[in-house]
Amino acid sequence: MNNTPAQSTTQKNGWWILVSIGMFAFMSNLDSSIVNIAMPIMAKQLHVPMNQIEWVVSSYLIVLTALLLFFGKLGDIYGKIKVFRIGTIVFLLGSFLSGLQINFPFLLVGRFIQGTGAAMTLSNTYGITTSTFGIKERGRAMGFVGTFVALGAIAGPGLGGLILSRLSWGYIFWVNLPIGIIAVILGAIVMPKAYQTVPGTIDWVGFINFSLMIIGLFLGVFIGQEIGYGSPIVLALFALGLITLWGFFHTEKRAANPLMPLGLFKIKPFTFGLGAAVLIFLSNFFTVVIVPFYLEDARKLSAGQAGALLIIFPIVMVFAGPFGGWLADHFSPARIATGGLLIVAIAQAMYYFLTLTSPMWVYVIITIIMAFGTGLFQSPNSDIVMSVVPKDSLGSAGSLNALARNVGMISGTALSTSSLFIAMSIKAGFHVTNYLPTQPEVFIFGMHIAFAVSLVIILGAWVLSIMQGRSIRPGDLK
């Protein structure tokens, strides 16, 4: 854990530094979702089935999640800005390679490199923010980063659809290049040249256990979708994940410099808030993964038309997020966050009314309600999570925040596709791993079941948010 005293004053060029790291926070999360809108086109051009093209999303998320804690610790030891800068170059290299459209294996290599660079930048984003801003401005700075992160995670399908309406799918990766180059140049000008470091060692045993846990559990889920969850290789992957999960927590309890400071989880508002964040990102990714299939395949819209509809969510978020922050400043942050989740739950329930003939205004209303609720939740919840931890633990709390979001996104990708295809298989009477053009009603049935699962998840987040509010003591939020 970093015991560096809290920064009392904001560094020179602090807000320009935030713009630089915020751009990469946006892009790193954007690339976890922007592929979804292009998957039908990519599957046809690369001659792979839909259940395999999911690996373009899954591989990125698995690599990113598995490496987050490692690069966060590496940033503590060797300098967060140094690791962040190297990560920007790695991320841009992966973006360039992914956009070359050579073949499916080459695309996966590009995504692996891209995920590695994203882990290097995201794991150090909150740490850089913490060391750059004084206590009085840190809350606003954290909110700024949180907005970029949330927008990146949700804006992908909409922005991707707009790109695909004019350009080939490779440009959904190449859009990172001009933005990234500007951010790199800006960072080189405004970021301090001296690196803050903390003496320490890498918890290699913890890192290996954590990485194998993520790979085992999520690889098992994704492969299980293709060949069945009773397959020996899938069961072996689940066993690997569970064994290394036990090994990770066993190691972290005894490590001198743990990869994950477990002591933070004794702070109830922090733990409940982190759990709620995992669940809302998990639920949001049901929408990110499934709705593009509904708009493009079931409703026969072009990628550009679908993108225009999908961009509604991030546009509403731009206004709802700051409004949620304003409400949190004037009223109870916990109550605002809990109310936001209830609004999201109402939107999730409304997805049941979407059919093959629903007017598009019904989808638009659902999207606006859901985006508004999400915006009300994000800022107050992040505010609580970062306010209840000790000031010398802000960096560690920020890394766990990033991990929570990515665990939610990767879980949402896995669970949404699993729910969808299992329900479609039950309806069709045979194993389904793809959209069935001659049986669109099978997809609608699967979509309704999947969003019922998503509704249960949001209600779980709502309960955690209520528990968070009740666990906050007077003086905790300061």
C-alpha cells in the first residue's frame, strides 16, 4: 500500500494532465465495447461464426483484467507516469495492428497487445490523479476521470456504428490513433519528468494466481458457450479458476507487499459501493452486447442507423453524470446513487416490451431512462468509494475501482451471451450459437430472458447501494 502523504496542493498543469490521461481512460474503455456493433460485419468478412468473433471482445477484456493489479503495483514501484507513458505506446501499437484486417488470429494478437497497453494506462490513471491534485480539487478530478471511463465503456457501439456507416471495420481501432497521438504529445508537454516511486517488490505469486484465476474462470465461460459447460476442458478451466482464487486470497493475506490490499474491504461503504459498481457495469454490458444484434439483425437497420440510436446513451450520460454529482453535493450521495439504480431497474424491466415491430421511440425512451439512472448512480457512488478510504490508500482504491469495472464488463459479456444463447437454444429446440435469420422470434425470446437476468443483477446492485447508505457513519464522507 502506498503510504505517501496526501497531496495538499494541485500540481502545475494539473487539469491538462487530467485531459491527457482522461483521453486514454476513454479510449481504453471504448475498446472494450466498440467492437460489438461491428461483430456481424467482422464475422462475415473474416469467415468465423458469431460465437467465435466474441473472442475479439473477450480476449481484450481478459488480458486487461488479468494485468490491471500487476501494472498498478509496477507503477507504484517504478513510477505511475512512466508505466502510463509506456502503456500509451503499447496501446496505440495494438490499435494499429488490430485495424489492419489481415485475418482473425492476427486480429486477436493485436487485441492482446491493445489490452496490455490498456491495463498499463488504466491501472495508473487514478494514482496519477491522486498524486496530481490537492485534496480540495481531487473529488472533481476523480469525477472527471469517472465520466470519461463510463462514457468510454458505453459509447462504443454508437460511435462504432457511425464509423461503420462510412468506413470499414478496421477504422473502429484506427480512430484511437489521432486521439492517442494528441494525448501522448500533450502528456509529454504537461506531465512532470520526475517519477514518484515507492520502494517495494512485486508479489509474483499473487500475480500468477490472480491471472490464472481470471483466465481460468472467464476462458471456461467463453469456451463453454461453444462446446458445452460439461466438457472436460471447461470443467478443468473452472477448477483452475477456483483453485487459484483460493491461492490468491491465501497469498494476499500473508504477503508483505500484496497485489490487492485486502484491508480496504473491511470498510463497508467501500466494499458495498465496489460491489454495486461491478453489478451495474455487468448489467450495462447486457445492453452493449445484445442491443446491436436487436437493431442490426432483428430490426434490419444499417450500422449507421444503429449507431445513431446507440449514441443516445452516452449523450444522455454527458448530462446525467454531472447532474448526479450536483445532486450528491446538495443531498445524500448514497440516496442519489440508490435512486439511480432504481431508475435503471425500471428501464431494464421495460426491455421486455421490445418486439420485432416495436416503434423505435420505445427503444429511445428505454435508453434515455437507463442512461439517466446510470448517470445518477456513477458520480455519487464513486464519490463515496473514494471518500471513505484513508488518504494514503487512494491509489489502491482507484486500482480496485478500475478492476471492479472491468470484472463487471467481462462478466457482462460472458453472462449476456450465455443467457441469450441458452434461452435461444431452449426456444429453438437445438444448440444455438448464432442469430437465426429465419427465426427472429427465437432471438426476441432469448433477448427477453437475458434482460430478465440483467434486471435481477441490477436489483442486487440496488440492495448493495441501500446497504452502503446504511453503513456510512457521520464523518465518513469528508
